[in-house]
Amino acid sequence: MHSTETFTQPAMANFQADNPSEGNKVHQAFTSHREPEIEPPARISPLLAAFAQATQLVLGSPATREALQSALAMLGEAIAVNCCYLLRLYPDAIPGDWQAQVETAWFGGENATSAIAPYPVNAQWYATLAAHQPIKGFLPDFSLLHRSWWERRNVCSFIWFPVFFKDNLWGILGFEDCQSQRRWTTEEETLLGSFAITLGAAIANAQLTLTLQQNESRLQRISVNLPGVIFQSQRYDNDSCRMCYISPTCRELFELEPEVIQARNEVLLELIHQGDREDHDRRLTHSMQTLEPFYWEGRIVTPSGRLKWIQCASRPERQSDRSVLWDGVVLEITERKQSEEALRLSEARNRALIEATPDLMFRIRADGTYLDAKADKAYQIILPPKKIIGKNLFDVLPREAAEERMANIQRALATGQTQLYEYQLFIQGQWRDYEGRIVVSGADEVLAIVRDISDRKQVEKQLKEREAQYRSIFEATTDGIIISDPETGQVIETNPVCCAMHGYTYEEFIGLYPQAFIHPDHFHLFYEYRQALQTGGQFYRRTVDLRKDGTPFPVEVRGIQFEYNGKPHLLAILRDITEQVRSERLQQEQEVQYRSIFEASRDALFVNELDGTLVEVNPAACEIFGYPYDELIKLKPETYIHPDYHHLLDEYFATIQAGGEYRTQAIDIRKDGSLFHVDVLGTRFIYKGKPHILGVIRDITAQVQAQQALQESEEKFATAFRSSPYPCTISLLENARFIEVNDRFLEVTGYCLEEVIGRTAFELSIWDDPTDRAYLVEALQATGAVRDRELTLLTKQGERRTVLFSAEMIVLGGQQCWLCVVNDITERKQAEAQLQIAAQRDRLFAKITSQIHQSLKLDCIFDTTVREVRQFLGADRVYIAHIDAQGTYGEVVAESVDSAWISLYGQTTSNTDYLNEIRALFTQHQVRAIDDVTQIEAPPNIAQHYADYQVKSTISVPVWLGDEVFGVLVAHQCSHPRHWEAMHKDLLEALSTQVAIAIKQAQLTAGLERTVAERTAQLQEKYAELLKLNQLKDIFLHAVSHDLRTPVTGWLLVLQNLLKVADNKPDSPPSIPIPRSVLERMVQSSHAQLHLINSLLETAASEIRGIVLFPKPTQLNEVIQGLAADLEPLIIKHQAFLVQNLPENLPVVDVDCPQLRRVFENLIGNALKHNPPGIKIEIGAEVIVAESSVIRFTITDNGVGMSPEDCATIFQLYVRGQTSRHSPGLGLGLYLCRQIITAHGGEIGVDSTLGIGTTFWFTIPIEGKAQ
């Protein structure tokens, strides 16, 4: 984008040439954006005066519509147009076209009420304006499409200027003449174009001012509303420190004003409680040395004597001057600490009560997570208390017990009432009974008090068993029971099974006598039964009873005599053995079937007696263990069981003998000694009518190997998960609860493991934008994975961290989970931001440096420097002041200042004390940066300067010319104190050097211009003399060449005629008695002289008009082959060898074939002339493909070679090498070769070594560039 000076400088230069003093005043008023102190004089043109006033109006005040309209009115009246307007460009519906709509306008004369409709700007006009070019014309010159817009307002001629905003075309500044077809003058175009640029600058300034005001207001609101004190503190290697910034909320927390703290940072350290000062200093020193975040909690005593607890958290950053800068926040935590102390005392009392209570106690969160546990005896609880904490109910208790406890927790939280329930757990090999009480102990937690009631339950059970013995006999047994009279056998009591067995109701069966339900053939056994029992014995027989319908059925009867209702009675237990009898009949048939299954089973089956004796094995056992049946049946288990598992044998047999089932895994040994994994299942069963042990052994070697491989894979995954340098988490997909995180995640987020496991990212407030999780869930469900999604997470301290988030859906324990990997790129982002700032600084420096090197006008250089520096620094005022060498006079020569502050431009001083104070500050060439002028003790005159011009912060650098100070480059911040960064200092120091260079250039330029003028006059005289001498040389050369060529041509014709006569009449005697060999040598000499004269003429012609070529497409292989044939006699004469080393098909190129042959002939002829006979000459070529493809030819010989000095001058005119001193020639051949090759657009050169040989090379472009 063009700067303002690009348009305004020509007009200003012309005006200043006519009006030096007045032009400088107007120029100063424009460039400094200040009101001129004098009115424009009468000699200034009306347009220039209006331009200056309009520029002041739009730049000296906010860019309002009224100010802009007034400025347009000034310009319109000055150039006597009918209309001025500012159009804003908007994209049209048609791509590439734009709509220009009126922002503001001024109308003069009769057109005051005219309206300007939106104007369509096509792509061609838009491109012209975007190229910083104005558009002007007369109405008849336009097409009907463009003309209609102007005709509505009777426009005869117009001119448009582009208005740019931030390097983009923003709008159009237009002027219209409705009276005549006006031709716009250069002054009008220059000044009106400059005003269009000024408008763009005014728009940019207004936008920048608005943005700065909004940002400042937003920062104030944030700092006031934040809970705590925001601060920025800096500490140096010498242990000195300062408070760069502290928010106003410090008044409430520290009871100190911000200015007091910033003036003396130590006042805060004095508030720290003596008991906490050492810890504070230690943590601060550690943070400064390691650049780790500073976190401290401690007590302070305020000036009013109040004791407060505070929490300080900040992040350090190393500065370029080795100091450390902390940005942080301080919060008051007094209430929290008091609450924590009260809570600690309360917890201590509660803990004492809990420890004295023998019951189990658990603190459980609403979601079932154990928060605390207490147990006095290990057998009372499934896991030790430390292992339970942090786990969920469903991870510790069996599912039924966990569901029951969870339901009681929810009821207690919902109703607030204590819940009482009982349950059982299998602990350490036995079932234990517990009574639980659930009591609400917090908003989302309960206290579970559990008492072991196993002993009480056992006693109650025994009592119930004794009390219910009668009922259990009659109702719980599957056998029929009859209590009868010992004398008559009449039924006194019976159970439902006996009634159903005989087909009677209870009422019908009571009172029956034995004859009614005992088969007559077996009734005699009743008497035997009664007698045995009455004598104190027992009875056991099989007999047959009758049902009510008369159906007989077999029964097994056991009888005893016992006390019932205080009297002896007979107790008979009857078992219906109808099925047993049938089973016995089927047993033999089933035995055959069982044997088939036994033999066909693929698992090894071992049948042992209860004492362990092996009685049977199946064929699969023999096959698996590798023994024949006869050997295996005799072996003891210790033989084929691995010694490490022998201890399981006793447990195996004991468990099964007790009626249980035993299952385990072990390692067995085959007969060949090989090991294999087995799954063992042992159970008790009836074999051949007796209890036996059936052992089922299955080979699970393949399964175990697969499990081991899976376990190794899981261990590798777990190792990679734990040791990953990136934060990794695993959470449930359904509720996002974390079930595993690695150490790196805890390190980055600042949480401990107990705070994370079982909680969600929402509960931990990790998501900066909660919608990110919804997006990630949707992406995972759609594709199963997310890769490198950039988002922001929050740490425990509230710090925002920019990360690349990757996740993949996995299945763990049958549940869908997220595996998330986070790459923290916060530091990289911060580094990129710093690089952008550095790049902006470098661009600024390059721009100002370029301006300095391109322009010799100090005013322009100074104005550009102060303007760009102020924009980059965001300062309120930047200026350059000049101090004379004697230190008696100083002047502000350039300035850029915000309109809200006083301008220094043009001010002068002769106060030598003030100037000496300034010079004394910069004796060491150093940059002087002051963040807060109130915090330093400045010299009196400088301090007064700060006060007069509201300076709060300043940075300055001297401009040195050699050993003398030319002046200073100064930046002021008047609105508030600020910290100057190291890059600000580096920039100003570099710019001061460039400004010094510019000043030196300007000083040198004045002397150089005089010297150049003198030297130019001298050179022109010498050049005229050389032209005359060159003309005389050309005349002489042509005359001599012409005079020499004529006689040589005549001699040659005479000699050739004599030879022809001799050839035609070989037998006749010659008219002139001269030998033929003499004539031939004379012809050769004449040819050589003619060749030299032609070369001399051609050389002279080439110097005047160059080599003239007549190129045409040529196949160079054919040219070189023809050349070799023509040169064959010459090659033979010199006893040389010519070798062609060419590619088969060289590209066809546009060349002048005769001229190119001359090059080859000259180079080959030179090789033959300047070397002894018998040399080898090789012609080579290769195609070089590059941006400009060429064919490179080489002519190489193995002759005497040339020195480097000869190689350097061999192609110059009239230069002959050392080896050609005694050869004929003028040194023109190689010079003409270079001229010919250069005319073709190629290059020529030579490489040579004395005693080895010489290579001449030249290139011919493939794409024709012949001149």
C-alpha cells in the first residue's frame, strides 16, 4: 500500500520550490497532524490550502461523518466541482463485481438535493483501483451501461481515487463536474489522491483507537471482577525485584494502594508472617531457578493488624536480561483455612469415636465410591482398608450385595432416614453375616456402619433348627414320616409327603391302623417292626405298602422309638423306592452307556476311590499322558503331576470327600517328560454302587499359551500407557468417568490420582469448551477414532493448555471406553506467537531500513521512522530531537503523537544544562528504558520535561555520528506506566544506527553531488576526444585494408592463372621459368594474407554493428560430420587424429551454420597450428537440462597446453598466446569465435594445463536466442 508521502511529496516539492518558507510550514502542519500556527499565505493555491485544512480536519479529530463532509466541502469548493463523495465498496451477488454505496457526499450549487444511487463496479475498474490507479474520464467515452449512472445527474466528467484500509481496497473518493468536460491538472490529481490516502489512514486510526479503548475497558472490568489480586512481578539476578503491575483489588486484600506496592515491592514481603517467610522465600528461589510455577499458601499481617491466609499462584518466564517475570494471582483463603481447622478438629473427635467403635465403618459417595474405611480385624473385611479407598462398591462386593447396598444408599440420600439391612459375604473360606446401617453424612455421601452378626446368627439358626426340628422332619424331608401308637400302630401324626405317597388327605390318614396301608403279604413285618423298637433297637426293611386306590408300591422303612409329647411313640420313615427299584433294573443298561461315554471322551478321566486309589482310566488319559493302560493304572498321582503342584492333591481329595467339587489348573508330566497345562475338575459320583471320585483332566496348553500372549500384550500396553511422554487417559464412554490415567496426565493437569479416578472431566472442569466432548463423542461413534483435534483444556489451577487431542474407542472388561492421548502444544503456540511478534518487528525494521536506503530526504526518513515506531510500540508519542555538536541548541525535527497529548514538534531549546543532562545520559551508547518515571530520580530539567508533557514511561536511544551525539530517538507512554521489552530496546538501538547512516548519507550526498558534476564534465571531454580518435582509427583501418586487399587479390589471380596454364599445357615449356612449388607457396601466402585482411575487416565491422546471424533449424551431428570430412586433408597433413564423441541425436537448434563452422574451424585449426604433429583432437558434446537448456561442445587436444595467464586473455582482440608468438596471424580468430558464440546467446571458455593439453568449450542454447 502506498504511503502518504508517495502522493504528497511531488506536490510539496513543487510548492516548496516556489515558496520555501511557507511550504515548509504547510508540510510540517500536514505531517505532524497539528493545527498550523499561521494562516496559509495568499501565494498558496486555493486547492493546496483546502487540502491542508481538510487533512487537519480528518486527522486532527475523530473521523466523524460531519468532519468528513466538511473536508469534502473544502475540497469541492477549492476545485469548483459540483459533487464530492465517499463510496464504500461491497461484494456484489455476481462474483468479481462490486457495489459502491454512498457513505457521505457534498453537493454544490443546483445539485444540492441530488441523490447518488449505488453504482456497480465491474472487475476491470476494481482491478484498476486496487492497483492504486485513479479512474477519470468524460461521459461520451463510456458504454451505455456505465453512462446511465452518470447521465441521471448530468455529469460531464469525473475522477475516482482508491481509498485503502489495512492494505485492502475499502472505497472510492470521487469528484464530478456537471458543467464541462474537465481535464484534471497534475496538482489536482496529486493532492486529491493524497487526500484519499489520508482518508484511509483516518479510518485506520479511528478503528485502532476504538479497539484500544475497548481492550483497555475490558481489562479494567476483568481485573476488578476477578476474585483476587492480579499481579506481574520481576526479579533480577542481584535479588532486586519490582512490581510491574498489580490490580486495584489489592486495596481490600493487602490494605495498600497499588502505587505504594509498585513504588516499593518490599512492602508486601514485610506483611508475610514470620513463621511463613522462610517457606515463601524458598519456594520463590526454587521457582526462579527451575522456572517451575510458584505456588504458596501462607499468612500475612495487614497494616491494620488482621491475620489473613492467602494463596499465591504464578508462572515464571525468563527474560532476555536473565531476570524472571512472574504473572499470577493472589487469593484470600482465610475462611477456607478456618473451615479446614474446624473440620480438622471435628474429624479428630469423630476419628476418636470411630476408633473406639468395634464395628466396620465406611464413608461412601453417592456414586458408590469408597472415600474412607475402618476395620479392626482382617477377617471382618474383604480387602484391607487402604486398598478399598477409591474403589467402587461393584469392584469390592459381589454384585447382589453391591446392588442392595447401593439401593439403601440412594434411599437414605432421598429420604434422609437411616436404612437398616442384613447381608452375607464369603470371607476367608466361610460365610459371615452382617448388619448394615446407612446414615446420611453429607450432601452426596453416607456413612455405612457394619456389624458382624455371624455368631448371633449362628445361635439363632441353631435355636430355629431345634425349634423347627419337628416341622422340618414332617415338611422339609422328601420321605414320608409316620408317628404311631407303640401298641396298636394307629397313626398319631404324619407329613404331607406320606399322605401324598399313599393317596390320602391328611385328615383321612390320621387315625388309620397299619392294616389299611400295609400290603397283606408284608403285614407280618409290622410286628417285627414294633418288637424291635420297643426293645430299644432299630428297624430297616424293604416292604410294600398300599395306596388308597389299592395300588401297591415298594417302600424302604426305617424306624426308631422316640419321645413325643412326653410319651414313647414309634417313628417310621418311609421312602418310596419305586424309582430306585426301576433304576436298579436300568442300572445294568446304563452301565453300558456310561462305559461308551467314558471310553469316547476326549478328556482324560480318572476314577479314584475315596482314599485316592486309582481304579479306572479312559483311553484319552493314556493318550494324553503317553502311558499304556497297564502302566498308567498302577501309577501314583505324584508320578504324572508336576512337583510344584503336589500340594494340591490333599486339598483335591479332602474337598471331594467332604462332598464338594474341586476345580483347579496345574501342570502335568507325560511319560516322555514333556510338560503340559491341564484344567482339573474333581467331583464325587457313584461307581459300581459305591461313592467314588471322578477326575476330569483337559489339556489346556494352547489356551494357556494364548492367555500368556494376551497377558504379555496387556503388560506392554500398560507399560506404554504408564511411560508415555504424552498425557493418556482411559474413561468409560457411557458416563466419561476416568478409570485409569498415567503420571504425565497428572503432571500436566495438576491433579492427584485420587482426585481423578471415578470422576468425569465435567466434574473436574477440564473442558474449556464443553461442546468439545459432544463433538468427540459424535466423531468416535461415527468413525471410531479422533486424530489431532486441537482444543483447549483447563488444569486444576485454571490454566488453559492448548493440546492436540487423539482418541480411539476400545473395549475393556466388556465395556466401551475411550483411550485418549493428549499432546500439549501450549509452549509451541506461545513460541509461534513470539515468532510472529519478532517477524512483525523485523518487517518494521526492514521497511524503515529500506526507506532509509531508498531516500536521501531526511524529513521523509525521520517522519517514516517516528510514525512506524509509534505504531509498533503502541506508544503515545515518538520523536527525534537534534542536538548541535556544541550542546547549545536542540530541536525536535520529527514527531508522531496521539491527538490526546501535547505535541513537541518544532520546539527548540538553548538550555545548555538541559542539553548536557541529555548528553550525559548517553555517554555509553546505551538504550535508556524507564518503565515508570516516578520510580527513578531524574535530573531536574528532565524531570520537569516529564511533568510538562505528562510522561509516565519512556524509552530512548542516542543517534551517534562517529563520536558525536547527533540527537535522540525517544518514545513516550503518557497514559500509564508500561514495561519495555528487550525487543523494543533492540529495535530502537538498530533503528538509531540506521538513522545515523541516513544522516551520514545525506551529508555525503551533498559533497558527492559536487564531485560527480565535476567528474562528469571531465569524462564528457575525454569521451569526445576518444570518439574522434576512434573515427580516425576506423578510417585508417578501412583505408589500409582496402589498399592491401586490392593488390593481394590481383597477385592471387595472376598466380592462379599461371597455375591453370601449366595444368592445361603440361608438356609446353613455361613462359616464366618459375618452379611450380614456388607458385603454390606464393598462392598459399596470398590466401593467408587475404584471410588476415578479411578477418581484420570483419573484426572492425563487428565492433560497429556486431555479428549479424542468419539462423535456421540445423541438425548439428550432420554439420560436424561434414566439417570433419572437409578438414581431413589438413588433419592428415599435420599427422593428427580427429575423434568425434557425440550423442547420436543432438537436438535441432536455430544457428547460423556457416558462422558456427568458422568456430569449429578456428578452434581445430589453432590446435593444429600451435601444437607439434601427431596430436589427438576430440570433439565432444552433451545436453545440459536446466532453467535454460543448452548443448555444450568441447574441442580437446593433448598438446603443449597454455598458462593461466594466456587462458585469461586468449579471447581478447589482437591477443596471441605464448605458443603462437612465431606463428602467422593477428590474434583475431578466437576473438571472432567469442563474438559468434555470444551472438548465438551462448558462452565460450578454455581450460588448459601446461604439458597436458587444452579444452575449448562453448554452449549453444536449445531454444533459439540468436541475435
